[in-house]
Amino acid sequence: MNFPQLVSLANYLASHGLLCLRFTCKGLNLVYRTKAYSAVLNYLKSDEEYKVAGVFLAGRSMGSRAAASLVRTACEQDDSFIQGLICLSYPLHPPKAKSKLRDEDLLMITKPALFISGSADEMCDKTLMTNVIRKIKAPVKIHWVENANHGLTVKGKSLEDVLPEINEQTFLWIDQMLKL
């Protein structure tokens, strides 16, 4: 929840008029995280104070896998509350195990999706990700942060140099999706 890229992105989106909710889970278990994410989503659907009409689910690394799982379920149930998926540093495969793709949820989504990954991400080979994206039946955009690793940091650049690129790409994509 307090990963610098997530804090920066939430602040940027909020400053541009988008309500952002960040939360965290205590475990590194994907099933647990997906259940926690689902509970937050159910709360938003039923909240009377804000009356949220729809959401984009987002996450970083394992959080993006949990978000993708929920988007897949929403697509299967034709749930219009979820409008799209935003994945920062989607972990397409374990480090040094490119043959173990984690693409099962991605291949089943029909909602628009944005992927922001580092071109040097050891958990998201660029060629493999490009091949997976070609198979997704939804509108998909991928933005590669040049020379960034899984943490979306770039050797020789400060985090403050990289954050605007991530924030602007995400906001422009959401804005475009809302205008469709």
C-alpha cells in the first residue's frame, strides 16, 4: 500500500479528480489477497456514502495478479461495476522461470487493461508479455518503462524522474477509457 509508486499514483489520480482507495494485505498468499480485494470491492459496491458507479481495479506485482483474478470473475459474471484493470509490474513469471507463465486470468478478461512494466523486469519478459497481450480479447495497452526493473526503478535515475511517466500514462489511459 505504501510502495512509493502506488502512493504517487494515487495522489496524482486524486489530484485529477479520481477517487482512489488504497489498501494492503498482510500475507504474500495470492488466494488471501484476492479474498481481501474482493471484500473491499463488495464494500465499494454497497457503500451508500459515496455511491461509486464503477471502478478500475489496480495493483502492483502480486496485487495486480489479485486484481486480474477479480476482473476475470467480473467478466465471467458480466459485472459492469468493474470497468478495467491496471497492472503495475505484473509478475508474468517467477524470476528465472520464464516457462511458468501466470497468464491464466489475463487470457480470460474482456475488460480493458493497462499494463505498465519495466523493460528490464526479471518477472515480466517483454517478448513473453507481448505474446500474451496478443491473445487477450479485450482492448489492452502496455507501456514499457525503459530500463526499469520489477520495482519500476531505473539505474541512474531517481524515483522522482520515473514517477511522472507512470502517473501520466495511467491517467491518460483511464481518461481515454472513461470517454469510450
